[in-house]
Amino acid sequence: MNTRVRFAPSPTGYLHIGSARTALFNYLFARHTGGKFLLRIEDTDLARSTSESTRSILEGLQWLGFAPDEEIVYQSNNAPKHREIALKLLNEGKAYRDFTPKAERGDGDVKAAIVERAREQKDMRDNPFRDLSKEESDAKAGAGEPFAIRLKVAANGKTSFEDAVYGLNERDYSETEDLVLLRSDGHPLYNLAVVCDDIEMQITHVIRGQDHLTNTHKQVLIYEALGEQPPIFGHLPLILAPNKGKLSKRKHGEVVSMTTYRDAGFLAAAFRNFLVLLGWSAGEEKEIYTFDELIKKFSLDHIHKNNAVFNFDANDPRHWTDDKAIWMNAEYVRTMPIADLLPFVKAELKSAKLWRD
RNA sequence: GGCGCAUUCGUCUAGUGGUCAGGACACAAGGUUCUCAACUUUGGAACAGGAGUUCAAUUCUCCUAUGCGCUACCA
């Protein structure tokens, strides 16, 4: 079996450091195993996705040198297929129509709403439309009542999967709600879309951020409902801000964007080398690796479980980004053959208008 | 609130039931240097806390704390 992995960013901003590392690990794994590295743009959140972001992400990937082995997949193009699959599950009785009106909440109090809901309602199966007869459900739908489609999660049992990094993960069904597959406006939701596309693209290994670890149980449920074998999952530790909080554009600005490093004249090879050491190590004291060495040495079982801090000090120009990244770049520049360095210097001088041909 | 994951120098990390707990970056002091880098020498710096298992725990188990994630008709 040939491995097939994908990097699947959602275009809601530029390529940031965390995504870049995810892309790197996927790319290395694909090359290491002689498989394929694919790219899928997850643009199902119409409100937040922009083509500007897509372009910026593509630029970032290009700079890092990760070209996809097949044509780029735009998830929004597959929405009709996802809808079809949701309907199929509905027909098979594995999903049901939920006629509960959509709750409108602002983005701000989502957490509060979750806590509130958790307090008042414990049973995840407690939905008045869950056991509606087919006739009643069809009648309401026929009358034009809007509905979302939810997966009918069994009352008893558990989902489990063996994560390549975090090991065995189990979760009781009672901890998982009847997740929404299709919104009342007909748009597929993230978990459905991901599973459908990963099946369609014949993905064998899903390597992504640890923020999806718990979501994986929901996805396993969808695979099971579809009668498909789930891929192997490997979740990556997160990259945190100096205060161990979330790294974000709003709070941390340009330091997290790949284009910043490109524009600052960093060597992509150096940045890759820096990036690979965030959450992975070969188990030896060597730290400088050529790309070929990385491909040879990279493996999922040397990935760490704990999050890494991307260290920088916004108030100190000497440490505007992680010191190790700066050092790594300098090290590459110092040891590079002059001939290889020349084009970079030339480009730099040209942009400063100090070069005459 | 519930569920889950994690915890080695400031940061990235190595590592083992008995180690002086190793390396890198950063930092400090000295050397070299016209200056700044580079280079070089040296230095400080860590097993979150508490129980338990054991002849012996940083390493195994449990508890606590802290951090992070998920818990949405976001992705």
C-alpha cells in the first residue's frame, strides 16, 4: 500500500508556523515512505475563507518547497457529494433530521453557551426528533420545515483508535453528541467534509494538529457509519506562544507568518530545519540536517507529546523571533558554499537597489 | 461544568529502575579581533508537588497542581 497524506489548511489567514510544521511533517512522511503528499484547501466556512488567504498559504508552501504531488483539492467543490452522503446516511437510518431551529449565537459567548448547555443537559441522545418516524420526518421536511442532519450515535459503546503519536484513545459514546453532518442551509460541516474527502482522496495517514485529537472520535463514528476503514491518525503537539497561550495573528502579528521569514531573507532550508526540531527529534545530538537526511530519518514515533513554545520577544528587536531560528539561519548562511549563497545575496542587493547587472 | 492530553535548565530537547541528568539556542565572564559578528575557553541553569511500589525512582502507579485541547448548524 502506498501512503497518501494530505495537508489541509483552512484559508482563514496566511500560512502560520503551526500549519507550516504540519505541512513539513506530512511532506517528510510522504517522502520517507515513498508516498504522495496532497493538498486540500478546506474552504467550507464561506464566511471566513478568502482567496487572499489561499494565495498566501500557497506562497508559503512554495517558499518552503512543498509542492503537492496531485492537483489541489478545494473542499467547497465537493459540497454536493458531501450532501449526498449525508442524505444516504439519512436514508439508511444512520442519521436523522433535526428540526430544532438553529440557535443564533455571537462568536463571543460560545464557551459560555457550551458550559450553560452542559449544565442543564447531560444526555447527548436527548433530542425530540431523534426517534421521529420516517413518515413524520418526511412529512415535516416535505412541508418545507428547515432541518439539520445529525448522525445517530448509538447509546452504548465506545470509539477507539490507535494514534501514531498519542497511543490508544477511547471515548464512550455517551461523551459524544449526535453531531451535525449537514447544516439547515444545506452546507456540510467540517467533520463530514473531512471524512468524505479523506476517503475520496484515499488518504492512508492523517497527520494534523493535536487540536483535532478529540474530534477524531466523531470522525471515527462517521467512518463506521459509512462502513469505511479509518486511516491511521497521528496527532502533533501544538506550537504555543511564549506565554504558553495560543499563537495568533491578532495577538502576535507577523512573527507567526511564513511570508515574514521569506521576506526577511531567511533560507527556506534553515527554517525547515528549525521547524522540524519543534516537536520532533531523531534521538541524537545532531541538529543540523540536510533535507535528504530529514527524509531518511523522519518517523512518526519520534514525535513528542507535549507542546512546544515558539519563543520570541516582541519588545526586543534582537529577539524578534525565536533565537534558535535566527541562529539556524545564520549557521546555514555561514556554512553554505558561496556559489549557492550568491543568488540570495544578489536578490537582497537588488531589492535594496544596490545591484547593477 | 464535562471529557481528554501533557509536565526534564529561560527556550528547543536527549536520556535511564542505580548517569557527575547530556546537547543546542539564549545568557554571563575571559581570550582572539581596528570595530561588530564569527571563532574559542569557562560558568550559572532542569527532572512541577505529594504519596505508593522497590534495596533503589527523574524513569513505574495513584493523587494534586498547572497548562493546553475538545465540548458549535466554526474549522
